[in-house]
Amino acid sequence: MSGEMLAREMLNVRADLPIILCSGHGPSEDGELCHQRAKEIGIRELISKPFEREEMTLAIRRVLG
């Protein structure tokens, strides 16, 4: 199951769940979940791997803020 599929299933159960998706795919790779598509699904933040701790910290603050 892809991260996108998992996010959709989780949001079907609980629509207000704040999801931060961490992707190992680069933005130019085929089938990449772009930021606009992530927002349409209900994913609150999309972070590309590898990421720094500070980037994750800021994403969590934005999502829970």
C-alpha cells in the first residue's frame, strides 16, 4: 500500500486526522504525489526524504498549530 493509499484509508476513518506524508520520491519522478494533489486528498504536509529534524519540527507545528 502506498503512502497516498494509506492516507486516503485513514482519512476515510477519521477525516480530521492531521497527516504528514514523508516521501522518498523526488518531485520529478513519475507518479510522484505533488503538493497540490496531497492537499486535495487531505494530507496536510508533504516532506521529501531525506529531511532535517528542523523541517519535520516545523511541519508538525504547522499541522498542529
